[in-house]
Amino acid sequence: MKFIKEEDEERRDYIFQKNDKTLFGTRIIILVLVILTGAVIASGIHFEWF
């Protein structure tokens, strides 16, 4: 199974397709995860859990 499919390949066994929508969605998801991780760390510091 291939992880990323190029735009001009004729395959069906892939997880992500290399196009603008997939790259945009991946960036949004990574940004949200970074923000959530920062919020957990900040709340832990604020409530003195760390």
C-alpha cells in the first residue's frame, strides 16, 4: 500500500492523494493539534499540575 498517490498515477491503494485539498486539510489538522497541545500545556501550568 502506498501512502501518497501522485496526481497522474492510476492506482487505488493509497491513503492520501497529492493535491491542494489534501495539503490544505493536512495543514489545518496539524495546526489544530498544535493549538490543542499548547492549550493543554498552558492549562496545566496555570492550574499548577506540572
